[in-house]
Amino acid sequence: MAELAGAQERQERRTAELDAIAAIYGDDVCSRSENSISVRVDGVLVVNVVLPDGYPGRAAPIVDVDAAQLPRAVRTDVARRLSAFCETEECVLAVLQEAGPCYAAATESASVVTEATAPPVVYCVIVIDHMNDARPYAERLKRWAGGLRAVLFSRSAPTATAPSRREGAVLVLQGDDALVGGLLTSLRSEAVDRDRRGRPCKERQAKVLRRSAMTPTDSSLVEPWREATYDGGRAAGDALVERCVGGDCR
């Protein structure tokens, strides 16, 4: 009952926040749904903001940028910079207000970047054996994946000491290889989970099974970040890994 009340309160807060954004930006609101909004900023960028079920309080918004006239590298950089302003409390207005400065900083640092010289899109598959403290772990992955498109698959495997534990996680990334490399560096060097005693720990068992340029047969991710749960045991996880490595990450 408490969980249901909490979910209802979060939905009411999401609706109120989107109502306020719509009132502020008026005709610059390109589209709006129950839990998302797209706003044109400075006549150049369209900032897409998705509010997950856990927002506010448990999860941060997911932000992406559309601007067909800009090089891919600049769009990626703007989205990465904006992701830094996504917090677990009401922050959509702050994100939109930072879009202009982030765009200016990204274009300045890009120097001469065009679609012809932009790096190829990389397809990466990372297998993570388990996540004891799954929610904070996933939030860190989402933050590190800023500027990329990503999907995180996992299955529930609670234990007495780790009730939120998930196993058989498969993280698929698509985007600039430099950003993929940055995520892998963070994954290997920063405390991302908790051990059986509840102490912060680094990821020691993650494996990169594929990191190569996307091919025409690889399925493309649409959302900047998505989480999905699958059922079954290790056999189901192995089948999922094989499918994702083969390019089917739907």
C-alpha cells in the first residue's frame, strides 16, 4: 500500500513538473506525453526529457538531444553534458536552462567536426555477473553512459543479505567509442556495488564480449537509456548474451 501511494505521489509530482515546464516554454514545447516532454531551446536544439517511474526520489530523468543540422559528435557531447544536471529530485527546468550553455561549450570544444569525420558508431556488449545493490549500480551505469544509447538487461535474484540483487546483467552500448571507453574505465576503477558485507566495492567480473563498429544488421537502440528484466535462469541469460553479441538487442 505504501509503495502504491509512493508511486502515485511520484506520478503527481511528474505531472505537476511537466505542467510547469509547458507553461514556461509555451510554443517551444514540441511534444508532451504523460512522462516525457520535448522542448526547443534557443531555436537550435530539441531537448527530449523522459521521466522514469522512479522519478522523482529514486531515479533521474533521461535526456537526449535532437538537432539534425549539428554533427553527431556535438549532439552527443551536449547530451553528455546535460546528463550531469539530471538528478533524482525535480530538475527538468534546470536541465533545459543549461541546454544553451552546454551547446555553446560543446560546439567550442568540437572545433572542426563534421558528419564525414565523426567517429563510427560502436556496438559494445558487457556482461556483468551480478549487482548486489542493483538500483545504485544501474544509476551509475546510466550516468556513465551519458551521450550513448544503452539498454541494461538483468534478472531478479534476491538473497537474504542483498534483497535487491540482480544477476546475469547484459549492458549494450551504442555510440562514440571514446564514450564507451570512458564508461569501461569508470566501471573498472570506481566503487560501483557493495559486497556481501555491505562494503563498497569495484566491479571485478564484468566482461566485454563485443566492442566493434556497428553493422547494417545490428539493431539500433532508440532510447538513450532503458532497463529491461528477463525471466529464467542462467540458460536464459546465456541465450540473451548470444543474441545481443549477434546484434539483436531489442
